[in-house]
Amino acid sequence: MIQVYPSNSRYLVDLGWLRSGLSFSFGEYFDPENTAFGVMRVCNDDLVAGGKGFGPHPHSDMEIVTVVLRGQVKHEDNLGNAEVTKEGQVQRMSAGSGIIHAEYNASESEELQFLQLWFMPRERGETPSYETSSYEPSQMVNHLLPVVSHTGSEQVASINQDLTIYLSRLERGNGLSFHQEAGRRVFLFIIEGELEVSGHVMETRDTARIQNEPHLQLAAKEDTKYMLIDLP
């Protein structure tokens, strides 16, 4: 089953300094029929004005991934981490037993755009941790490039959950396939472009929640950048 959610079906937040498209219930938006997809709890598409951001706030028992699309995000937390993450990098924070952090646009003048993803952890109460990993954008051309996984590696952030986040840029006319293991789910997010997914056409900022589709066929109608998440 492939359920496509057009970009205009998302809940939109506009605070002036922050504009967000919310794929799941979050903050002021609550829909009891749209609180999660498997272990996936949040997919926020955020645009933050220069010099603005989120002040110190707590989290616990949540795996939080930030994929920077444009600009730079500055992270600070009570573990002593202070780091700037930019395009070509992914930030992963395991809140575990409790962490306090802040996120800001590192630029005073340039906008920051990122996807923030929350996942319920495989094990609760773990020691909080943080990391930033880098990937080579050229390696995701016509290929599914893992950037986060439960095993991790030098260029792949590790996460306390049995999932893998892939980024890909399919050139127009190219395609690839993805095999979905039985009992697992796939979440798709079209960052830009137009993608045909086993007969379903998806456009910029559309998402899809996919179950019981063993063989997914992905074909680019135009140059398309997207994120695919393999979930339990």
C-alpha cells in the first residue's frame, strides 16, 4: 500500500522567523489519526530566518536527526557539545535519559532550511549522545546513499533504532528499485523534483507512507532529490 500525502496537505506554521511544514502531529497541531508512522514520530520541514532559532529546551527518549538542506545550524547542549552542521552533513542526537539543547541559524543574514526527524528509540533510558557525520553529495547521484543507520560507519551516523535513512538524487530518466523486507515500512520525502513511485507520481515536498510493497520502482520524471527511510 502506497499512501501519498501532497505537500499542501501538511499543517503549516508561520511565526515570521520560522516557517514549517509538519507531516505529523507536533506542537499546536494535533490529529489523533496522524501521530506516527511506525517508530517515526516527526518530520518537520523547517525554514529559519537569519540569527533566529530554538532556545534551550529538554528532550528524553527520542532519536532526533537533522538533515541540513541549505545554510548552517548551530547546536549546543548540556553535554558540552557545540557544533555547526551544514549541507552535506547530518546531525544525530540521542536524547536518552535526558538532554537540554538549543539550535540556531548560524548565519545572521542567510536562511537555514533543514528536515528534522524524530524516531522512538529501540531502547529507552540510554546515555544521551550527539554526533555529526558528513557525506559526499556526488555519491547519491542515481544511488541510494545511507547517511544514518543503526550500525553507523565513518560517513554514516549511528542511531538507537533499526532504521536507515537514505538520500538520493536521481537524474531525469533514471530509475532504481528498492526491496522492502516483510513487516517493514518506507517513508519517502521529495526534497525537490518529480518522482514516479510504482505508478504514483510525487512532486516537491510530497511524502509517502508505504507498507506491504516488496518491490518499489523509483523513476525520475525530472532531476529529483529525495529522502527514503527504511523503518521497522
